[in-house]
Amino acid sequence: MYLITFHSNFDANRLQSKLKGLGEVKRKPVPRYLSASCGTCIIFTPDGEYPLEKLMEEDYEGIYIEEGDSYRLLKEKE
């Protein structure tokens, strides 16, 4: 499961639309211990294998992976 943060709600909306049909996609507030510009994140659980490189091509602030009851930063976009 990936948690993806964004600089703007527009970017979150756009990626949410692109990911529909590729797995479970939920839009939520960003957990307090993570920082995000717009305060919105997407929780994405792909159906089967989904290449992380495809997510990295999108507009995002950070991509995290779930580890227990926390998240670990995989990639931050500058």
C-alpha cells in the first residue's frame, strides 16, 4: 500500500482519476506526523504488481509505503 502526498488538490484529483481501475484508491487527510502542502493524500493499494516508476512520473510531493502502523518515505519530489 502506498500513501502519496501532493503539493495541490488538483494534483491529487488528477492522480486519483488515473489510478481508478488499477486498484483501491482512497483520498484522505494526510496523517499528522507527515507533512504535506495541501493536506490531502491518496492511499493506493494496487491490484497485483504496479511499477513504482509509473507513480514517480506523476506530480506528487512524496510517496510512502506502509510499514506496520507507520509509513516510510520512498521518494520525495523536489
